[in-house]
Amino acid sequence: MKTHAQRSPYDSPWSLRDRLRALLWELCWPLACGWTPKPLNGWRLLWLRVFGARIQGRPFVHQRARIQHPWKLTLHDRACLGDRANAYTLGEIVIQERATIAQEAYLCTGTHKFGDPALPLQTAPIVVGAGAFVGARAFILPGVTIGAGAVVGACALVRHDVEPGTTVAGNPARPVGRKN
């Protein structure tokens, strides 16, 4: 977990340059991409690349997906970020090949150090392994790795790494099955 320097809860952990870049992104995505139909995925990928996302192959990003800081996002070939999925990229998020993030799932890379009066931001990366599936409205906490071929059930709260090929469900998420 990386703790960002903040003197008070009201100070931003981001540089002025990062805040301006985030503001520009918040204006560009809805204007350039939010209205686009699904077949214009290449156009959305172009805008993500312009803002620093690392894209390999041809992933799919839904026009209503939400991405906080695209320069902290890596998408591999045939990865999918679904309708209203939220990649809260205060830290790095990597979605490997053929992994699917279903509608309204939330990948959250940030929290706060609650024992410190300044409440500094803390971030940790999230990695979603090849062929993994994150179900609708699942919530993935900072620092979690979802293993290759794993399945996260709908509405699950994932606090710990998920082993490859394992299915987890519930709040908190617990193993409920395993692929052979």
C-alpha cells in the first residue's frame, strides 16, 4: 500500500499537472466517447491511448465505463470493461487478456489511512488475471489480484487475492467452487 503525502484531509495528493490532466480527461471522455455506439470501440481505445492508457491488442471498453485516470490503466487483448464498470484508477489497474469486468463492477485502488488525522490517500494496484470474470456490481478492494480463470460472483466484496480457477461469492467473498 502506497501512502500519499497530505498535510490535511483537504490537501490533494495529486500535483497540479495531474489535476489538470484529470480535469481534461473528465471533459474529453463524455464529449468524445460517451455517446459512441459499441462498434466505435476503436475510437474509444484511441482516446484512452491519447491519455496514456497502455493497450495491447484489441480490448473492449463500453462507452459508459468510468475510468478515473486512464494513464494508470493497462488493458490486454480482448479484455472487457463493461457497461458502467468503474475503474477507479488512483493506483494501477491491469486487466489481462480475455478478462471481463461486468456491468457496474467497481475496481477500487484507493482508500485512506484512517489512523492519521490528515487521512492521507493510500493506493495499491489491482490485477485481473487472464480469462477471469468479475460479476455485476462486485467490489474489488485495493491490492487484490484476481487469478487467471477465476470468477467473482455478482455483488461480491473481494478483500483478498483470489486464486487462479477459483469461484468466490458473497460479502466478504469466500470460495464457493473451483475449476478442474
